[in-house]
Amino acid sequence: MTNYALASSTWNDNEYSAIQRVIESDMFTMGKEVAQYEKDFADFFGTKYALMVSSGSTANLLMIASLFFTKNESLKLKRGDEIIVPAVSWSTTYFPLQQYGLKVKFVDIDRKTLNMDLDKLEAAITEDTRAILSVNLLGNPNDYLRMNEIIAGRDIFILEDNCESMGAMIDGKQAGTFGLMGTYSSFFSHHIATMEGGCVVTDDEELYHILLCIRAHGWTRNLPKFNMVSGEKSDDPFEESFKFMLPGYNARPLEMSGALGIEQLKKLPDFIKTRRKNAQLFQSLFSNHPFIDIQQETGNSSWFGFSLILKENAPYNRAHFVKLLSEHGIECRPIVTGNFLKNTEVLKYFDYEVAGTLEASEYLDKNGLFVGNHQNDIEKEIKLLSTILS
């Protein structure tokens, strides 16, 4: 019995026709559909460049990798450089940092917004800090005006993991576009669904060319004739077929995913509008709840899901909370990974430190969960949740 699911399909005949279009073309690897989606994506989010990849996780991987290959010394990373992250995020926010030998510094979250505590971020920055990898959690963007004030005059840049927050905005600007690069996910349960899929956006031309190269084997084939990786390409396609410049990956998306993205992106404004309408009802019912805290919005959240954190005076613990929801057919999950520092087995492979204490992350880890938001009206489901928790 499921009365309130975590996520639901948003496809209709438009998406199935897009898949059929690709089938009839007999071209399934990355091609014109992906290229069109990238153009549409950059236009929608107001960036110069967008690169589609196989997932939000590979988007994070390529974003970090590209900074090791740039010729721009003010942006170039090297092993041992310090990068600051929040203690609550998805695992593949962190794994590329370990894989490229970066020193990871974990900072606590703000219990209200669930994003990085900016006072603790400010205290954590040292002369060794090279970058901040900010994470917009559950649809909620960080306060980038304050974050930029904190790093003003320092040789530090911002990156964004925006995989959970497509369509969120602050002062008319899209989340994911405040940093040097930003990443997005279009996995099934996210704001748009392309089977699997992700994107990296940037306004930096050289980084875009590096991303083009390392997305597909590190070869030059997908680069423009005049580019900032290999210089000028030969006009002989045979000569350029297997010419390798950088140690790359195969993170290419499928052509079907690109075709689906074209159709899904058209629907995104209405999807976000409905998610925000659902959130207004959720806020009205839970903002002053006697024993539950909810996420406080920064700017205009795109409301990936709805967090529910038991207050200290709650009449039961989280295990009972989960059992209660499950008995009523309400699906729930931990808030992302909770406090990532509890994963001691994988952290053995990291070079890391913790800045200060992690009270909020630890509290969320023991007392928090989230339920789903949808691109369709879920008034009935939200009211069911309210009735059960009243």
C-alpha cells in the first residue's frame, strides 16, 4: 500500500514520441538530440555553456577533474588543495574530491536551511582554502550574496552541486549559476527525468572545452576547430579520430536521454510552479508544528522534497516516526546521507578534517527524514501527512 510516494513519472506522449524519434533515427549514442538539449539547457538557465553527461554524479566528477587541467593558474587545483564542503550531501559530492587527492574540510549545516552554516564556513576558511563546493539541499539554494561577501578579496572560488535544486532561484538568478561551475541531475526522482542524466554549466570557455574533451575519452573529436585544449584541429577527420589530449572518461549521455530532456525542459516551469504550490500547503500545515521542524526557504526553493525533523520535545523517536509513516503508506528516506562523517569505512580513503563541531548535522542524522514532493498536485497526500502527525 502506497498512499504517498516519494516520486512519480512525468512522462506523457511527448516523451514516448521523443524516444520513438531516436529509435527511428537508428542513432543511439550522443548526437543531435543531446546537442539540442544542451543548447536549450544553457538558454533556460542563462549560462554560456551546458554539457550533458550520464548522471549528476559524473557531472560532479567532470567538474572537479576539469580544474586539474585548466591553464588558468587562479583556478587550477592540485592534489592536497583544501576544498570546503557541507557535512550533509550525497556521496558523489565528495567522492571526486577524494579521487583527485584534495583535502576535504567538512563544515556543519544550518539546522534551519539545511545548507552550509555560513558563520561556520567563515570560521573554517584559512589561507589554504582554494574552493568551496556548496550544495543546494532539497531544492533550497544557499545564500550566495553572503557567501561571496565571505570570500571577497580571497583567492577562493565557488562551485555548486545543484543536483537536488534545479529551478531554484535567488533574486531572479538560477541556482547552479552562482559559482564557477554548477551541476544538475535529471534522474527519475528529480525535477526533470531523462532516465539517467546530468549537466554541467559554466560561463568559462576553457573549462567548457576541457569538459567536452574529458567527457569522451579525452580525445579531440568533440572539440570545436579552434579550441583551448588542442589549439587548432586538423581538417582531416581521420587524423583527429583518435587524438588524445587529456586523461578522460566515457561519461557521455544516451541520445534518448537528450531527446527526453528537450521535452522535459519545456515542462519545467509548470513543474516548479506546482512544486511550489504544494510547498505552500506543506508550509501552512507544518511551519508551527509542535514537535516537527521543516526546512526554511532561502530565496525561491524548487522544493525537491519536504524535510521533517523531530524537535527535542517530540513524543517519539525517528524509528517510531518511520514506522508510523510506513504503516500509513507514506514513503520516506533519510535526508540525503545524513551526517556523511558517520561513514567511517569510506572515510578511511579520504584526506579530511572537520572544522569545528557538527551539532546540526548529527541532530539531523538522528532525527530527520524527508517525504516526496511531486510535479503534480498532492494536496490529498500532504493533508494525510498532517492528519497523521497531528
